[in-house]
Amino acid sequence: MFRTVWNQNRRFGMEHPHFVVGSMKHPACIYSGESVSKIVDLYDEDRITAIPAVNEFHPTLDTLAMVSGNGSGRVVCWT
């Protein structure tokens, strides 16, 4: 597992605390901050070919929006 990032969005992230972390199996995994149960795996096998080592949530949108980046510099936007 890699660096964990909490969603700091004042509306979406604070009402339902959650965090994201990359994994060796290639998805970006989002977990509940209350129960620590997995909410969703963000993964697209056609586009994601490397580990999403860096993840960040959008700070102001009212919906779940985040980006994942790998060591090669490729970035994927999730909405």
C-alpha cells in the first residue's frame, strides 16, 4: 500500500469521511473513515497499467473527483 490521502473537500469529504490509497493490484481504493471498510476500487484495466502511487481529491467540487498518478507520469482523472 502507498500514501493514504484523506478527502479534505469541505462538503463531500467532511460529511462522509473517506480516504484513498493505491495498491499493488493497480486500483485506487477508497475506504470509509468511519468504519474503515472499502467503499470502491477505482480501476480501468484498459487504461491503468501501473500502480497509482499518488492520489489526490479535488478540494472544492461537490462530488467525488480525484486524480491518480503513476511513476511514469501518467495521470488519470476519476469523476
